[in-house]
Amino acid sequence: MLSLLMPEYEKLELVEREIPECGPEEAVVRIKYAGICGSDMHIIAGENPRAKTPLIMGHESCGTVYAINSDRRSDIKVGDKVTMHAVYSCGVCDNCRNGHENLCQNVRIMGTNMDGFFQEYVKIRADRLLKFNDDVDMKAAALVEPLTIAVHDVRRSGLQLGQEVFVCGGGTIGTLIAKVAELQGGHVLVSEADDARIALCRKNGLNVVDAKAPDFMEQCLAFSGGQLFDKVFEVTGVEPGFNACLSVLKPGATFVQVGMPAGTFKNFDINKIIFNEIDFLGVRNSRSLSMSGAVKLVNMGIMNDFLRNMVSEIYPKEQAIEAFRRARTDKTALKVLINFGE
């Protein structure tokens, strides 16, 4: 089978490996599509201390069950369309026992500190499989992992019907957070500085404001009816985005930090958090519950057209290195997929 290996940082190569075999309570999945994520860019640049070389990256995928050896998963059979939850929790620490397996003290993440999905076949624990309906379009299913992040983040915010929502960043995750928040009944505005991504947001039917506009604050106030925002999601991970979020918070609002900053912010005005009684929340990875919710959304077909529209290009596995280069350099590309299934 063909695998996209990172033998060292800033280097990728295609290598041949043997198809893995199932052990007890394991499955082998034939990958159809694997998505390239922004976090993969941090990994290849050596910016994630948990990711060591050599490594096969990739934590977004869909495929079909090639083999399964499980007494517990009678609901899964060979040929089923599936996705895989890339978070490997220990199941015994306090966080796992309390339903927070994403905060497991011994967590391992496929594609980060164990081999991931940039390969034709993957061996995985059988309990990590989630099943799609037979008629699901795999191009929509391929985005279920970033959709899972959006489901998790919106749930964490405690969004209520009719609340004003501000999403800073119109990339893949920001766009999906905006759409999930709309489905949850939020009145959602996306802020984005890149002209190409602004156009993509509008094409996908989202309300968007240009972060560079001289009347940025006036537009935000007009959208929210002069009340500013109840829920704010910072997805860019850069200081201007963080400060923009601080500026649009309603007193008593919730601030969800989604983006991963490369360093510390120099001008963090903590008084805006303190004196406005802001709930400041972090988010990390996702829980199985959130992926189950995302899979249900895909199976119901509620936003599958939206998901398909986010796919910028699909590269054959033989061009996986070029696909990664495109995803890394082209800001107009929301989601680049590698087709490992043909």
C-alpha cells in the first residue's frame, strides 16, 4: 500500500508498506479520502512538540471497512462506509471516566503522536469506527472530522436559540462553526480579512464582514442590532483576530478560543474579560459524542451540499505531496483532499 511519510520535518515522501492485519478488537479501513488540515502545517514545520518523526500525518478521513476482528462491534461489517475518531484515550483516568476523553491524561492522536490516515489502509481500534449510511456521498463524509470540531466547539459555547454569534476567521473550521451555529439557531456573522475567503463565505451563504473595513465596528453593530455578540469564536490564532473578538463582546458573553496561537499575545487586555464577566473557554480536540453528532448530520444530509462546496480540489494519491504543497500555500483552498481509494 502507498503511504505519505514525513521522515523528517519539512520533508514528505511516498513509500510502500504492507497492508496491516487486524488484532483482537481491531479493524482495517481502506481510506477513500483524507483531508489536509491546518494543524498538519504546524506538524510538518516542527511546531507541534508532540509530533515526532518519522510520522504519517492525517486525522481527517473516510473510507470502507476492509477487515474487522471484533466481538463488540456487531453493527459494523466489511464494506461499510465509516469514519474514525482519531483520539485514542486511555479510558481509565479521571477525565475519561467523566466523559472528557479529549482531555485524557495519556491521550494519543492519530496523525500527531501515532501514525494517521495519509495512507491507503489504516489499522484502528474497532471502537473508534463510526458508520455512515450506504448512500452517503464520501466527498461530504470526508469533512466529518472538521465538522466534529465545529460541533464540539459550538456545544462547548452553550449557544442558545436566537443569540448573536461572531466567528473570527473564514477558513475551514471557522466556516463550519458558523454553519453549525446557524443550525443551532444562532444569528451568525463571520469576520475575515482575506478577499478570496470573504468571497467563498458569501458563495456559501454566510454573512461576512471584511475585517479590514474602516467601518468594521459599525457593520458589526448593525448586524447585531446594536447589542454586540453573545458568543464569540476566535479561530485565527493571531493577535489582531483575538483583539477583534474582545472588541465585539457583549457584557456577560462567552469567548471561545479555537485558534492555536504561535506565541503569547503582547496586548491581552484582561480587564475586558474581568469587568465584563466574560466566560473565556478553551477547546481541545473533540469527544466521541461530538463525532457521533457530526456523523448524524452527514447521514441526515442536512448540510452535505455545504460540505461538498468546501472541497477545493481532490488529488490522486500519487500526487499527495503536491496536494500538501497546495494546501500549505494557497489560502483560497478551504479543503484539499487526497484520494487514496483509487
